Amino acid sequence: MNDVAEPTLDTEAPLGETLQALLNRGDSAGALALCRARIAQAPEEPDAHRHLGQMLAASGAFDAAHRHGRRACELAPDDPRSWSDLGRVHALEGKFGDAAQCFAEAIRIDDRHADAWHNLGTALKKRGDRDGAFKALKTALLIDPSRADTYLNLGNLLIDAGQLEDALECFERAAKHDPALARARSRLAQHFSQAGKVKQAESLFRQALGLDPDHLQGWFGLGRTLEDLGEADGALGCYLQVLNRRPQHAQALGQYLALVRDEPEAGVLSTAQALLDNPAVKDEARALVGYGLTKFHDRRKDYAQAAAAGLAGNAARRQANGPLDRAALSQRIDRIIETFDVAFFERRRRLGLGTDQPVFIVGLPRSGTTLTEQILASHPLLHGAGELPDLSRLANGLIGNDEEPWQAAQKLDEMSSRTLALDYLKALREDASKSAARISDKSPLNFFHLAFAALLFPNARVVHCIRDGRDNALSIWMENFSPDQRYATDFDDLAFFRQQYLRLMAHWRQVLPMKMIDFQYEETVADLEGQARRLIGFLDAPWDARCLAFHKAERAVQTPSRWQVRQPIYTKSVARWKAYAEYLPALDRAFSDDQQVDA
């Protein structure tokens, strides 16, 4: 439980001070020996038992840690430190219910014990009690407003709740109260990166590493940020910093192998293959390594090895997260189609705002959405906002626990639709020039939320990106997508997901009030200028030749296509699946009946 208050020892007493000095020097064996010697001399000294319990728990010796922790509570039942430290032992073992009971007992004894409130909040968060966690963490800060670790934990909780501005303030306060707390800078950097503010993220990651050069998450986060900025060499250097400290770090291995173009560092390839082949390694770690190896071998045109790594990586991800629930997806699409017809939108024509500034770029992932936005964003009168989470965030904010996001559109009235539209526009326009006539939101899976978008912005435009089914599926299958994208690990699931998505898009063409254009990937790479002119014309902007030099645009790209869109247009991704036909026969079988819905 990394976010429980660190089990540093009570240095007010001479024993705690001496033990902490030993631990600071890395002499854990000496600290353990000193504690055991003190207990041998004074077996009823509670501080010696609780300190020893903490150190034993940190080393994984939980049975002994519990014995000494309980003994401290027996010897000093009215000391909140005894109960709080026993709670830490439970928390380190992952027993958060038992931990919460101990922290609550410490608070009953002394309701001003900030450590206990902090740890109670963290234990409740682990148990899914968000409201209780909020209350406990805020109480800890009322008692001690300078607790950097509590601001950090509260900020993480606020991010989970979607309260990003409040989370940002918490991370800033954490960094203020403990400038040496690298985690605070790093977590703040992660927030900036997720919000698309990659230059700010880069600066904060570098600050975190200046405070702690061994901060692995700082090195990894900086590497991902440098990838977003197109700095491949810098990113590779960051991943090697992680691997030099932890050679089996699955995330860093996967990212390094996916990116490296020259011969990899000695031992990296063999380490990755050994992890992938070891069934004792956690499934998610094997998946991350598998995706990296797939890209490594694909770049070298070793399609047999790439296919083998992809099969192993996707099998591990599927084992960890399960298959696509096809029945649930089909029912979801059925209900959306049944609910949102022409009459639905006609009855609500007074909702939303009249602006035609938003452009929603949708489609399956890896269907050319990033390329499309890069072409658009190269126009001086247009702006690409990247993949914004705000449309789904606003939709989710309208629904209850037993409802689905698509039902949010049914809950809108004139007032709420305009309020939410203004909220969305604030996010959409954040980094755009005031002169931008159109601003795109390139979140591919927003095709699920187009009814909601249409009620907020009936005059907005939709660019629907389409790609050959086999090529699209292969590209998704080879990519390390979020684990909740369960359709991505199996070709049959991918074919089913594509069928349902095309069914929904065919319906949207018939009923939505928004203008829509289909943008075919293969046509774009075959005739860049013709298709770029068609796109810019659809957006009612004058033609500008800079759209043909999209690969020279100096903007961060935070999608798996970050490297492709920094190159001139090429056709090598068209019919790419044929190189894998011999090694992935399931791909061709799954898409043998694939039919693209007519535009």
C-alpha cells in the first residue's frame, strides 16, 4: 500500500531516533538487531514491539509483524501510535478492512492523530469507500495542513472522481509543503500530460528527477512525454534509466522495444523474451512486454516473431481482463438505435448552442483519426485539441450508477444542455487561438456519444474515419490499448466490435442533425491533396497548402500514431495484413465476411 503514510519511526524517543539513523544508512539488518536486543532487555517496552512490527512488515514477514504489532497494542492500549502502526501492518499485507478498524481505534483514542486519519482515508479508498476516504483525508489536513503525502493522496482521489481542477490544487500544495517530494511533482506532471500540456509535464518530470534521480516513475513519465513531443532519442534514454535500475520493469521494456530502431542494449531483448515466456510473471506485465516485442519484430519485418509475440501478449491481456461481452455491446447498440431517431432530435431542436466550431473526429482506433487531425491542425484557421475526455466526462456526470453513458442525452433540457455545452467549449478552446474557426476533438470512441454531442452542438461537424477492416484490426491488435478495451485482444471480437460500430454509424448518418463526412484512410494516402482539399472544404475553410506538410507541424501527439504522422504520407500500411496472413490465419477468417457500411 504505497500511499499509506511511510512507516518512518518515531524519532522523539531515543530508540526511534537510533533506528531511523540506521535505516537512513541502509542498515536494515542493524535496525532489526537493535530492536530485538531491546525487546530481549525490556520485553514489555511497547515502542520496541511496534517499531519491530513495522520493519518486519516492510520485509514481508507478516506473521511476525502481526505478533509484535498486537503485543504493542496489548502493552499500550491507549496509545494511538500502537493501533495506527498495527493498521499499517494490515495495510501492507493488503487487508484494508482490518487496517481501517485499527486506524479507527487510533482515532477513537485521539481524534487529533493526523497519521491515523490519513491512513484511514487511504484504506477506505482501497475498499471503494470514496466518501469516507474524502472525509478522512480532509480531516487529516484540518489537523495538519502541511501534510504533503495527504495532499498527494487526496489529489489522486479527486482525479478518480473527475475533479481535475481540485486535484491540480492538491498536487501543487503537496509540492509546496514538501519540495523534496518527487512523487508530488511526478503526479502533477502526469496530470498535465493527460490534459495535453506536455511541455509543462516535461518540466515537472525533470524537477521530480532533480529531487530524486532514482524515481522510476519520473523517468518513465518523462520518456512518455518526450515520445509525445517527438524526441525519440531522449525517450529511449529515459527508458534505459529505468531498466538500468530495474531490468524487468515491464512498462519500460515494452516502450523501449516498441521505439528502438537500432540494435537494443545488451540483455534487453533476452530479458523481455524471458518475461513473456514465463507463466509465473503477472499477466499484465507479460502483455506489456508482448506488445513491445511485437512492434520490435514488426519494424524489422520479422513477421513470424511479431505474430508470436502478439499472440502471447494479447493472450496475457485477455487472461487478465477477459473477453468482449458481445451480448452487452449488441444490446447497447440496439437500445441507442431504438432511442435516438429523427423525431427525438426534432423534439429537442431548441437544446444546446448554435456554434459550429466543434469538429468531432470519430471511428475505430487506428483508423486514421490522428492523421486526419494532423492535416486539419496544419491549417492556420483550424486547431486540433487532441483526444479530449470531456464529452464522455460530461455524459457520465448526468447518469446514475445503474445507467449507461448513452442515456445522458435523454436527461438534457434547454438549461442543462447549454450549461454543459459551455463547459465542453471551455475544454475544447483551452489551447486554441481565438481566431480558430473550427476545433477538433479526436476521440475515436466518441461515436458512442454522438447523440449527446448533437444535443449540445447541433451545428457541429463529424468526420468519420474508416479503414480496411483487416488492416484496422491488425493495427489495434498490435497496440497496447487500455485494458478495458476488451475487444482489442482477439480477431473475432474485433470483427464483432467493428460490425456493431458500423451499424451504429449507419444509424447516425440517417438521424443526426450534424453534418457528417466519411474519410477513408486508403483514399487519403493514395491522394493526399485531393482528400485534404475535400476535408478542408467540408469545414468551410479556404484551402491552405500547409495541410500537405502535416508531418512538419510542431505539436504534441499523444496517440499510438505519434511517429507515423511525423513522416510524409506513405502507403506501406495499406494491405499490411497480407504480410501476416501465414502467421495469423484467424485474422483473415474473422473478417472474411466484413462489409463496410456504405457511406
